[in-house]
Amino acid sequence: MAALSSNAQVIIDIDGGNRGKVISPMLYGIFFEDINHAADGGLYAELISNRSFEDNAKGPDNWMFKSETGSSINGQLQKTDLLNDVQHQALMLEVKASKEHTARLQNEGFWGINAVQGRNYKLSFWAKGKYNGSIRARLVSADGKTVYADTPVEAKISNKWTKFTAEMKSNGNDEKAVFEFVFDGKGGISLDVVSLFPPTFMNRENGCRPDLAQMLYNLRPKFMRFPGGCFVEGQESPENAFHWEKTIGPIEEREGHRNVNWGYRTTDGLGFHEYLQLSEDLGAKPLYVVNVGLWHGGLTPVDSLQPWIDECMNALEYANGDVTTKYGAMRAKNGHPAPFNIEYLEIGNENNQPDAAAQSDHYYDRYRLFKEAVLKKYPKMHLIGNVVAWGDDNPKWESSETVELLDEHYYRNPAWFADNFHKYDTYERGKAKIYCGEYAVTQGFGKVGSLNAALGEAVFMMGMENNGDVVEMASYAPIFVNENNVAWQPDMIRFNSARAMGTPSYYVQKLMAENVGTRVLAVYQQNPYEMKGEAEQKPEAVSVGFGTWATQASFDDIKITVDGKVISDNCSSMSTFKAVRGTWNSDGGMLNQTADGESCIAVNNTKFSPKKYTMTCRARKNSGNEGFLIVYNYVSPDNYSWFNLGGWNNTQHGLEQISDGGKAQMGTKAGSVETGRWYDIRIDVDGDSVACYLDGKLMFESKASKNVTPGLFTSAAFDEVTGEMIVKVANTSATSTTADLRLKNFAPRSARAIRLKSANGKDENTLDQPTAVYPVEETLTAGKNGLLLDVPAYSLSIVRIKR
């Protein structure tokens, strides 16, 4: 040991007797929002898509009519004589079939129904009408040639709405199976609330998909924040917000609503009661986020907030009231007599931006009114306030109102998170504590979430642990993405109808939660060696171009000068440009983009050395939501930079760098673009430096941003429960090394290391290779005063040492 120690590259001294700050026991939790079909088609186990026929007012989306020669089946939406007041549409069928020539009504679920051999499925539906014949329920292959489950439905259809149930068992495996009703008779049938459930997590009625819920359980969350996120606020109208009272009770009594923020309709099958039940099943305290009368595109004036406050108080009574209260009795009726005991309440979601129009009108006044009402009835409730949620690395609470916790949100690149290892070291003590409610590497993360991203997050989390006296809670966001509906990424759990996988970020969250410790130990790290990052590949040639994002625009007077020599002048025709995405044309000497899509790009065919060049042009927004994009240093569809004018719904200008498909912001500032006005634009590039001008005014002067900060980061803690020392070493560099852990006042007896590592920081997991980046454990040999630790490149090593 002594001989080996003398050659160790890095020395890490830890005093086991010098126990410092208490680490918050509530530190790591989860944040759930219905985004990317995280609920319907995801965590919520329902297998039928558009089960209540409410998704489209014009037709029964996701339902298919199948007939053969000698039979027919037709359907149309029924809008009268409905099941109840909250159901606005049903499906009315006209069937002509026989035992020899059947007709079928099919539903493929959410991009396929997972048929599993031996698995039981529970079917329920409501029906009425005049029908003479039998009905069978089946699971079949997409081509209909293989039947996995087939059961008769004891359904005597009458002119009164009646609920029917059946059970099915699959005899085969197919993750793209289809559900179908098979009819062999004649008549008219009205259907509504057709539901098919597999077994659920903890066998809960109307419950959760077991594999996805188990992955949450494995995170050992101390709390669960729900139901969002922007989902709380809604969009377009106050009715589109989350209203808890519309999401409880039997599923046929839930209206559901359009999830406008994320582009699909939700059944609200995963409702307020289910969120509370899931929190309980996970062993996590529920953290409820309430709407403060603000939604995307509108607001309730402060002097008219009482209905929103009442809704909040009623929700708390449902969760916390005894069975003698109105809403406590309702909870008991729904199957949970004991209170769920909400202890944490967040007042608003991202509602404290500098721009009042960004869902931030009179936030402090709204906070005060909710606070007074809540604490009057629940004086021990932990209240969480909003601070600036984007565009500020050091948000502040700027009110004399007292607040216990502040919700900070950070979506940045891996380098930002590593650079902020010490962010909370100098945070002012004695005031509000921090709930880092949403954080994730969302820039430069690769395709679905790389190890580099996870390691950056790990370093930031280590910094939060070191400041456990200030940072009380934290939750990564968002959790889920259905690979068939990607509205936001990365996300830490990716899934389809049958499979799920965790990104490296998921395993960082899991490992950190399992190895927190209770008291911070001081660490003194000596690293005389330079930690090298991945070698940056310098392109030999680049080009320039233009782009739009949900906007139509024109570009003219395009001029490119390289090393003082004009190489292209007024090149505004499609003969000199290549369309990468979008609909481009040249008309009247101008280059035009006319599609509505995102990231519509055309690049100049001329390539040149990226060392020193200037590009000038004129640009005009013709219509749409945003402005336009001036592309420079273009190498490939996944590697370029752009000067973004009128981005973020025409509220900001920005300078952004896209590397390997991941986007990083080099700078932003408030600004917008007028429709129909021509703007003069100039970009000067000199090596890694760039200067961007708008109408002769310098807007940005910057250097290409680093995506990863290479380095070795160490933290340590003592676990008063197990008596172990926990040492975390994150290596974000391409350099492997050896660390000599020198322990004082702590004689080691045995040690083990849990490692998350890979050969390259850009490595990722996929559904086909879900464990490419996966934690492994090994036993270490401890010496009298410490141990040697191999520290691979691109790794998180967590060492637990017994004394």
C-alpha cells in the first residue's frame, strides 16, 4: 500500500471526525408532469387510446372499422343521449354481420398494446342500443392473423346504458398487438369508456404500469411533486388548467381535458387521488403544486382569486381531512379512509418571471393570499415559492413576504453544472432554503441523454449535498418520454408499449439517492495533473445559411467575405443553397422559407475555411410565431451555430451552438422581430470568436462554448445510520487516474465501490441496448489509513467504507 500510494496521481484527504453540515433527509425526490405521454400511454396503465371517444370532435381517432365480404360496420360520433354530463361524445355503431362473416372494431392503444403470454387483462365498457348477436373481445396481431386472447362478453345490450366487464388472458407475446371487439350480429350499439387494464403496480385499481412505477420506486424518492409543470397552468383558458376535483372518482365520471401545453388530450385517469396513492406506494411525501390563477395566455385578476384559493383548500381537505369533512368523506368513498397527509405545497409554477406577461402577474400578491389561507388552517404546511425560472443563474426572492423554500429551475449544458459545483457555498444563510425543483442537462446531451450529461448533473448534486443546510430538496425533470411522442428531451426514463430504459441520468439519480449520507465531511483534494477533455475536432470547412422556427421568412443581399476577399455576393437563389429542412424557394431575387416547421434550414453550397470570415444579409419575417435564424459555422445537420432573432415565441434574441445534435446557449437577451420589416444583419467569425450585429448594433460577442468541463470532483459524507463513510468522485474528463484516499479519524475495515462509467462521455443507452451505461459494483481492499481508488475516465465512483 505504501509503495503504491507514493505513485498515486491524486491525493484526497478526508477527516472522518470533522463532521460538518447536516445533509437534508428530504434531498432527492421526483417531479412528475404529463409531458411526452408520460401519463396516458405511459405511467397510467390504461391500454386503450381515446377510450371515451373525446379526442376529436370530427371522428373517433385511434379506432378502426374492419369488415369482410358479407358484413359491414360503420360508426359515427354520438353527441346526445350520453352516459352522463361529463361525457360529451360516444361512438354509435351500425353492425351487419353473422357468425360466418364477422365485423370488428379495433384499437391499437398507444402505439401498440403489449400482449404478454400468461398475462390477464381486465376489460370494461359501457353500452346501449338494439343489437341481436354476440360480442367477443380479442387481442390480435396487427395483421389480424394471430389471436392472443379471445373471450366472450356477456353483454345483453338494452336501451339503457350498462357497464360490462370481461377478463382476457394472452397466450403469446406481441408488443404491437391490437384490441378488438368482434360482432356476429345485427343492430345499433352505442359505446363509451372502453377500458383495458393489465396488472398494475401494487395491484391498484385504475393504477400504474408496473415496470415504470417500479423504476420510480427504485429511485427511493423522498417526495413526489405533481402534477407539473406547465400542466398545472394549462393554456388558452382557465378551464384548461389542472382542476383536481375533475380528476377523481370512477373513470366514467372524469371529463378529461386537452393537454394543450404538450399537444394531446388526457383522460385524467391518472388524477389527484392516483397521484396521492402513488406517492404513498413509493414511500414519498406528496408535494402538490397549485394554480394561482395564471395560465399560458391569460389570468384571473388578483382581486378575484378566491375561487382558486377555495379549490386549493378543498384539495388539501381531500388529502388531509378526516372522514367527517366533506372532501375527506369523498376520499374515503374513493377507497382511502386514512388521510394522505400533504405536508408540502408549491404556490404556482414558474410564475415569478420579470415579464408579467409570462404567467407572472402580481405573483407576490398571489403568493401572500394563498399563504394566509393555507397557514390559517394548516400552520405546519411547508410552502414553496417561485423565483425566476429561466434566464437567471442566481434568482432572488424580492419580497418582504416570508417564504420557507424557493423553487429554482436550471436547464443548461454539462459544463454549466460542473462549473456550478460550488454554487451554493456562498448562498446567504438564515433566509429561505432551496428546492431545486427542475434541473437537467438539456443542452449538449447527445441524442437521448449521454454520460457526459449525467456526470455534469452528478457534480451539481454533489455540490447540493455539500450545502445540505441550504438545499433541502431537489428533483430532476422531466421523468418520462414515450419514444413515439417526443415533445421534450432528454428525459431520464424512455419507454414504448413494452420496454423501458433509464438514461445515464436515471442511474445518477438512483445512485445519489441511495448514497446520500447524513453529515458532510471536509475534503482536501490535491490534483497536480491536468484533466483533459475530449479533443475538439476543428472542421476544415464550413458554410453559412438561414433558418426559421415556426415562422416564414425571406432573406436577401447575402454576401460572404473570407479573409477580406468576397467569395459570394448577393447569392439569393436556390441554385446556390441546399435545403436541409423546410420548404425553400427563390423568388424575385430573394430566398424564402414557407413551411411552419421547427429548425427549417438552408445552407450555402460554398464551403470555406472557418478561420476568419464575415457574412452580411437582410432578413424579413413574413408570418409566424418567431423571427429568423442566421446560421454560421455549419458543418452538418447536427453541428452548427446560429444567431437566433425573435426566438422563444418572439421574446428573446440568442446565440446558440448545436453540437452532435445538442443545443447550448452562448447568450440571450430580450428582443423581438416585427413582421414585414427588413433587418440588416452581420456576423463576424474569427476562430472561436463571433460578433453578431443587428441593424449595426452589436448584439453578441462571444466564444464557442465548451460543452463539458473536464475535471475531478470529490465530496464525502458520514452516514450516521450505517456508520459508513461515503466518498463520491466524479471524473468528467478523458483522463483516467488513481486516487489515494487518505482517511483521518476513520480506520477503514472494508470498502466497496459503485461505478457508472463508459469508454466515452458521449455514450448513451437505448431501448435496444438499455445497459450500455450501467452501474457496477466491486469490492475494494482497504489499508490501515485509507485505500487506493482507480478513477476511470468519464465515471462516477461512489465508495462506501466501513470502519
